[in-house]
Amino acid sequence: MIAVSGIFGELGWASREMLEPENFETLHRGTGIGSVRTVGYFIYIISVFLLVNKSIYFYLYYLLIIYLIGFIGSVLYYKYGRETRKSSVL
């Protein structure tokens, strides 16, 4: 499970690197990307300390919940997000 988690986690990070800049206007791009990354790193750091003495089953359920939150976020963005395909980056 951890190997599969690593593969999907890395794909998520790679796609975020390419798509994240498109969602912020040039004037606010640095602040927007920094805010998104800060929240992600903060959640990761808290998770490391909270999960240190938990069982592998607890960790697997935790991952399942995180993936479900990500899936729900993806569906919401697909439905209500801003399409950037033909928009200018300026």
C-alpha cells in the first residue's frame, strides 16, 4: 500500500507543479502558490507527529480519508473550477 501511495502521491505532486501556476493571475501567482504549498506542508508536518505511534491499519485508513478528500476536491474543481486551456497567462 505504501508503494502504491508513493506512486499516486508523486503523480499528484508532478501534476500540481505544472497546473498550479495556471490558477493564479500573474500579479498574485507567487502568493497563491506559496499559500497552497504552505497549507500542504503544514498538514504533512502535523500528520507526521500525529501518526508516529499509530498502527499500520490506522495509517491506511488515514490515507484513504486523505485520498477521498482529494477525490472530492478534484470532482468539485472539475465541476466548478476555472478552465485555463485557452486563457492568457498574463
